[in-house]
Amino acid sequence: MKKFVIASSNEHKIAEFKKMLSPFNIKVVPYKEILKDDFEIEETGTTFAENAKLKAETIAEKTKLPTFADDSGLCIKALNDEPGLFSARYAEDLGGYENAFEKLNERLNGKDSEAYFICTIALTIPNETTHIFEGRCNGFIVFPARGKTGFGYDPIFVPNGMGRTFAEISEEEKNSISHRAFAMEKLVKFLEDEEKKKESELKSKPKSTSKKEMVEEQISTPEPQKEEEVKKESKPKKKPVTQTNPMEEFIDVDVKLDSDENN
Ligand code: IMP
């Protein structure tokens, strides 16, 4: 079982990521279980990718462990893609989601509108590059809000072809079509490709020759060597440079937690 740190304190997101990654034998560990000091990461980026990168890199730097983070939001076309990057703050500033729904209804003048959820995931492997994966879910906004499951803007968002809001469908259904699921799918594909690359590199490495084979080889090549060749061979040989797979550390990493002893 691999363990990756998640740079988020949003319980709903953590739960969705845990569910989505468990079939791939990946355990998601919230950063607050590893770093005891309590702090929030300020999202100062101007794009979803910048914010996700900022969160993943900050936590990877502190934990020295492979870390991923997401930044997501709801973009409503008729409102110039608002609330977008500020989706969480928009609801907070208005005193909660009920008020945010009312405000959006007012601004859209009661009309339904095309919209999409976007999720950008950044994956940081310490001392390596950060990888970015993006997923979208297209749909439209409906009023009044409907449904009880999910979180945030789920009760006013109907994904295309569903006829029900994100808050009216099951967790499993949401996790199979959501923006987060699509971004996560790309991340998982990336991990699988890295693993395949690692395997094929291992296969293509020349086999090391056993002592017995070396003796047999010497016996079967009795031709005397010329003096020049002997001189050439006695020169110290350069050590071969071995290529390491940058993801090796990431794929094999196993985070030890105090809580593991209880599992
Ligand atoms: P973040 O934690 O900065 O990525 O904020 C994302 C915000 O976008 C959330 O707090 C929600 O308001 C909204 N959001 C993102 N994903 C979803 C979703 O799947 N359902 C409902 N709201 C979402």
C-alpha cells in the first residue's frame, strides 16, 4: 500500500480522494495528521494550477513526502466564469451556501446557465518536478437548490446528461463523473505509465554474468591477446553512469504514521 500526503483540510474533498484512490492501493493521508503545527496555506495564485502547485509544494517541502493538492471551483458562463477561483470565499463572504445560491439566482435573474466544475491536481515529489492534472465536469445551474448529499455548490449543479443535481446522486455516481474524478484518473494513468516505464527499464538492463559463466567464457576464448590490447585493458575503466527513474522514490515510498500501529 502506497501512502500520499494530501495538502487539504477540506473533509469532503479528503473523503472523495480517499474513495477514488483506494482501488489503486493508495492511502491518502491528510497533512494535518503528519504536521502537528496548525497552519493554513494562503491561496495567492491567479489560476487553479498555481494554487494547487503552491499547496502541494508547501506541504511536500515540510513533510519531505510525495504530496498532492487540488484547487477547484464552479465557473458559471453567464457570470464570466464566476465564482471560479473564489468559489469557497464567495460563499463564506455571503454567510454560507444558502445565501450564495440566492445571490447567484438573483444575478442570473432566475435563468438556468451553462456552468462547469473544474479541478486541478498538483502532484509534488520532493526534489523532483511538480505534475499538473486537470479535470472538468460540464453541466448547468438550476434553481431552487435540490438534494442533500455532497457539499458546496452540489445542490445547484446538474451535470450534463444526469437530470439530477450533484446533491441528488450517490457518492459513487458523483465520483465516476466529477471534475475531481477526471483529474484523478489522469493522475492514476500517469502513475501507471511511470510504473510500466520502470518495469521495462528493469527488463532492458543487461543481465549480470554469473561466475560460472565467466569461467566458461574464458575457457572458450583461449586466443592470446596482443600486447597493445593488454595495455588498453589495464587502464582503469570509467564507472558506468546508471540512470535512475525519478519516480522510483515516489512509487515505493511508505509513510510511517503513529496511527499505523493501531491499524
Ligand atoms: P478549494 O478548496 O480552494 O479548492 O475550494 C473549492 C471550492 O469550490 C469549494 O469550497 C466549493 O465551494 C467549490 N467546489 C469545488 N468542488 C466542488 C464540488 O465537487 N462540489 C461542490 N462545490 C465544489
